[in-house]
Amino acid sequence: MSRMSWWSILKLDIEVYVDKLKEDDLLTSIAHYHADADTIRVSLPRLKRELTRMLGKEPTDKQLERAYAQVLAHESGHAADIGPKGARRKKLEETVNIINDDKPVEVGAYLDARQDYDSMMEDGEFIAFLNQFGENVFSGINRFLQHPAVREIDYKKVKEKNIPRLFAGGITKVRDRFNYLEKLIRWAGGTTSKNKLRNELVRLELAVAKKFKGKMKTNFPINSSQARARYKDFDGKVMPKAGSIINQVWGKGK
């Protein structure tokens, strides 16, 4: 699985807190990657509490071990992205320097840097979730779309439903820049109930996404004929393995 490859290139520390009274003051969530220290910090008490809440019962040792492994995989994605040797570390440092610079800067330059920083943080979560779920792209994107960094208050719905301002924060929607991913997951989830096939459909769409623009990009197929016409390589032939996936989802068709 792709997530395991990170362990061979990362040289970071992992600090595990097993006593909730001794947790690091900087650790305000279950786990966090601290870029400056190049360290992953994990709170087992918080992890167990959250898992218990989600399951509605005490987790087994196996469930706790699996959750711990997923948390490490997620934070390792952040480390590989913005760690000392991360692909976007230099860009992140440049952006943060502009934001924190004491010298006067143009308002436009500051706002651009602020927007770049926010986008990097959002995209960073995307990388981390894909790393967390390994080859399961459907689940990775699905979980990513639930992350607070990806969502914003849906003021249109707040106004339409006349929701009190106190509760407006609970009415959210996926940010516009991630609408494609949301539509992609909804389509795959509604097309088949089998997670393996959902995953394959998402992979197919991501493979051909650059070929389409505008409405065509989200004009997802609804039958075998449309799928065979959409998933073609440069020679006009159905992409490798696509035929088998199409047959499993829609049948052989015409």
C-alpha cells in the first residue's frame, strides 16, 4: 500500500502520550504533526475516547491498534508534505514569512499570501487523508470532505431557513474549490454499494479528469455505453481494466 512507503523516507520522532494528565500543551487534538520539531505527537487517551464515542462502546485492542496506525499514517502524510524535506516546505515558509513580516507589505500581497496559506492547509489535509487510507481513494476523499478545513458556513442556507446566528456555524457546505470532489464521491456512492467498485470508479474519473472541462467534467456516466465512451486511452480504446469494472457496475450493455 502507498502509505507504507512514507516510513522509509521519514526521519521523525513519534511521541505517544498515555496519561491524559501529562499530555503536551501543544497537543489539542488526538494527534498532530509539529513541523518545526519534525515530530508526531499522539494522545492515546484522546484516541480511545473518540473511538469509544464513534463505536458507542469500548473499542477492542485490535480496533484501537488499527485506529492508531491510521492516525500515524495521516500525520505522516503531513510530515512528507511540509516536513523539513517536504515537497511544499519551501513554499510554506515563504508564505508564512510574508504573513508574519513586521515590515509593511501591500495589502494585495498579504491577502494573496493568506489565501495561499489557507489553500495549502486544505490541500495538505487532502494529502494526509489519501495517505491514511492508502489505496482506498474513495474513503480517503470521503473523509477529507468532512474535515473542518474543507467546509465553510453556508450563509445562503442560513438566510433561507432563518437560522439564528448562534447556530449558523453548524450549517456548512464544502468550499467551492472542492465541489468536483464532492460530486465525484456522491456519484460513485450512488452508482454502486460495493466499496471496491466505488474506489475503482473514482480512480477512473481521476485518470480522465484532465480531458474534460466545465460541465463535461462532472457529466459522469450512468450506463455501460456512456462509460465505454468516456474511459478511453489516447488510441481510442477502453482503458486497461476499465472494461471489467464497467461490466461489474452496469453490465456488458451494448
